[in-house]
Amino acid sequence: MTEERRRVPVPDFSKSRGERPASPQGNGGQPTPAAPVECNCPRLDPADWDGIESDWSDIAFLKTSVSALMGVPIGYGTARHGLEARAKKAGATIPNDAMVLLGGGRMSRKLLLEIEDVPDSLKVTRPGGVAFTRLLEVPWGKMKEAVQNTTTEAKAKYGRKPDGLWVWYLTCRECSAARRFETLIVAHYKARA
């Protein structure tokens, strides 16, 4: 007896990590898109953030480092919670949707948490200068290209490479696919003396 084989399609998770499989509901057996996930991740208005220059003369950050393996941060969540605890313990205020910026590096990366109402006893980083930001959709594997494009655009605008590049991941693993991996890329320029 010969058994006939059938091909059964499986959702392709390689195209968008974190996306949950769609569930078939009527529609002739065709899957329907998953509903958008609601979470507390920051939502930025492109009119306020995309292609905008911001004055950083009065902004303060708490800073720490996270280990990285081939550029991928390890312990990001733990480091972020540690910064938040340090800020609260010192009496600083963490603004709603505070920037959480991750720097570059293959073995170690700087992590910055924006804070306000900084007590004198708390050691903070005050970068000063200006920041040029781009609000982009950056799916897996496209970060290097997005950072290079932002660097090229900033260099054309300011006549030199940025003094620092930072990334703010605006989505979590629950909402990344639905929000198309929204990311803010920051090109920072120190104030010139």
C-alpha cells in the first residue's frame, strides 16, 4: 500500500523573530494576521524624532556596561533594572518613556538610562552637544545598514562623523513584529569649544 504525502505549510519564523503564528479562522483555511500586541513600550512621534536635531545640553544619563558576544548584548534587562534601581535609590526621577540607549561594541557595550532631578551625590553622564535622530523600522539583520545610513546622513549634515552612535530599541519581543522593529538611532555630536 502506497501512502500519499501531503505538504503542510508552516509559518516562516526566520523572517520576523518574535512574531507569533497566525491562527486560521475561516478565510478558506488561510491564516489571518495576528492582532497587534499591547504593551508598555515607548511610542515616538516621527514628527518629533525622525530627522530631528535635539539639544542635549541639559540631559543626564546613568551609565553602565553590558557584556556582548559578537556584538549581541548579554544581560541587557538585568543591567537596565540595575540602573533604574540606582536612580530610584539616589532619589532621581526616571521620566516616562526615558531613553535607554545602547552603544556599539563587540565585547562590551555602554548602556545609558535618561534621568531627571539628579541629586548632587549621583554620578551621571552629561553628554552635552546635539543629537541627530532617525526613527526607523530595523528588522533583524538590518541594524548595521541602518546605522551606516544614519552615519552617512549625519556626516553630510554636520560635515564630520558623529562622536557617538546610540540605539534605542523601542519594542520588546512581544510587540517587535507588529511594530516592525521600531528603533531610534542617535548620532551624537559633542559641543565644540
